[in-house]
Amino acid sequence: MPMFLNSKDADFDAAFARLLTMKREDSPDVDATVADIIADVRARGDAAVIELTATFDRMQLTPETLAFSADEIETEIAKVSPEERAALELAADRIRAYHDRQMPSDASWDGPHGEMLGWRWTAVEAAGLYVPGGLASYPSSVLMNAIPAQVAGVERLVICAPTPDGVANPLVLLAAKLSGVETIYRIGGAQAIAALAFGTQTIDPVDKITGPGNAFVAAAKRRVFGRVGIDMIAGPSEILVIADKHNDPDWVAVDLLSQAEHDESAQSILITDDAEFGQAVADAVERRLKTLERRAIAGPSWQDYGAVVVVQDMDEAVTLSDRIAPEHLEIACENADDIAARIRHAGAIFIGAYTPEAIGDYIGGPNHVLPTARSARFSSGLSVMDFVKRTTLARMTPEALKAIGPAAETLAKAEGLEAHGLSVRARLERLNDE
């Protein structure tokens, strides 16, 4: 059974603190292995990538076959059913429309002394998008990573999508095509991250790497950060549902299981102001687990990390939610909009009983690449902003330099940086002589 907590209990604060600090990730000591892989790829390039792919994915590649050919892509895409294609196209259209609205605007203005100040936005030149392979091969993640990059104006987009035993996911390749990505490398793991960051004889390096992966991919992204930008280090998935008794317990149960089925380390939490409803949801979860296809994954997740938290009122629910800072937050209760407006920390909020989190995973429009492990306290989900950077602009007129230059010179002297001050003083002296 999951953990049951009640805010009225004397030991609630300690129990809730334990809930927040549960170590949910299986953390093997992978960093040393990853460091060796990165060093090998840097030293030997294609040869290292090809050998590692043979070892881990049981595929024999050559430099010429590291990427899918155009004919191979079309052959695989032809396997997609019309129904699946239509669904993926609808998702792509909605995701693109949502992210189009995120594009920031350039700005400039004249200051009080006639100086021009402002900023402009430019896209990252090249981005590498990592797509997990095997059981975790999700075409939706391709759309969520590639479309914001395309909207931002990234000139060169490439994907690394491992194909263990040579088995490709046709939907992943179709998603890449719908997102404007033509180059898809069939490699994965830490070696793919190293190749994207440092380049090989065949693979050109990129400026930013995004996309989820296993512990080896996460460790590799952490190690190459600084050489390239990364989106985030994502942990196991998580969902928090705030619900009152005016809900169908079964609906809430399947919403909780929608994240539990991702990973045995995923976490699903219900906060409710009605203890009987909380028990009804827990009972519904148990019934669903008997028939759920992925019960071998969802069961341990719910058993080891699930929780039902009973609070006295929704004010308390809001406070606890912000302490959790969940990746996904569903609010299914009266005054859901008001409660949502009061939430400070959440990766994504789904408002109302008819907005299951699964809509956000596929078709809603907002991005499903979201901060985990309480990092929503200080970070946001993937967006167009991850693929652009801001350059500030300034242009001084002679009058402006006369007006503000002396203060800059004073501060430079105060900091002991003589040449800084002199670079301003030289211009001021010329202006004073004119």
C-alpha cells in the first residue's frame, strides 16, 4: 500500500518531510564509466561510437550508416497507420501553435541622454535532440523537443535515436519529419551525447543538447555541460493530484497510474480534504493494477513511492503542493482556477476534472519536458526560450558619454581597474578638446 498521511497527525511534519526526501532514483556509480566513454569518443570518434553501439545496442554500423538514409526513413514512415499519422499530425500542429506564441521580441529605446539601449534574440545555431530507444521510444518527445527548436529558428537540428537490435520506431521517424528534422542518427547512450558535444569524423558538434535519457545519458549531459548547453537533468516522472470528493475515484486512480507506469521510481501523490475519498482512490488504484498492462512497473511505483495526503482544507493543499513543487499538477476540485492561480511551484498545471495530465503528454500544446525532483522551484519546462539567447545592445552618443562616462570612470578607479577608466577618460578628453 502507498503511504497514507493526515495533516492532523502529530507526526505529520516529519512524515511529509520524509516523503519529500525519498530517494527515488536508482543511482549506480555510472559517472566513471561515462567519463571513459566520453574520453573514448573524443579520442577515436566514429570508431568508438560504432564499437559502443555494437556492444550496447547489438548493431553493426559503419560511418556511412550511422544516420538513417532518406529511403530508410520513408520506408519506415510508410508503416505508420493513417489513424496514428493523423493523431501525430494533430499533436504537431497544436504544439507548434502553442510554441509560436513563446517567441520573444527584440527591443530598443533611446535613453535620457540620447543613447540607444536594447536587446535582440538569436537562435542557437545547432541543436542535438536525444530520443530514448527501446521501450521508452516516444514520438511525442520528438515533437516536444524538435518543434520549439524549429520555431526558434535553429538552423541545424539532428536527432540521436538508438535502435536496439536494429528495430526502429516508425512513429519516431515520422515525428522527426513533421518537426523538420532530416538527420537522424541511430545511436544512443553516453556515446551519442559525447558525439553531439565534441563531434566525430561523421557527426558535427552542436551547441545545445536536449531530451531525456537513462542514468548514463543524464551523467553524460552533466559532464558535457559547459562545452554545450543542456536543457535539464531529468529524474523519474511524478504527478500530484489535488482533488475533492466531487470526483470519480477511478478517474483520479488512472491519472495517478499514468505516471506510475513510466518507471518503478516514478511518484504519484494525491492530496485531498476528504479521507474517505482518498481511500476510495487508493482502492480504485488497486483494482486497476490487477489488469493494467504495465502493472509490473506501476505496482512497485505506487507501493514504494505513492502517497495519499489528507488535509484540513484546500489552503493547506496549496501550501503542501508548493513544498512538493511537482512536475505535473492536476487540480480537480471546486474553485480549481482560483487554486491554480495560487500555485507558485509546478512544472505544468492541469485545471479541472476533464484535463488529465495525459492530454499534456501528447496533444494539449504545452511542452511535456518538465522539471522533476522539486526543481520546479527554480526552473521551467522546455520551450522556445531554451533555443534562443539574448544579446544586449548599447550605443553611446558623444553627449551620452559626457553625461555618464565620468561615473563609469569613478567606478573603474574604485575597483582598481585602471585601463577601464582610461578607456572612458581618453574619449572624454577628446570630446572636451572639441
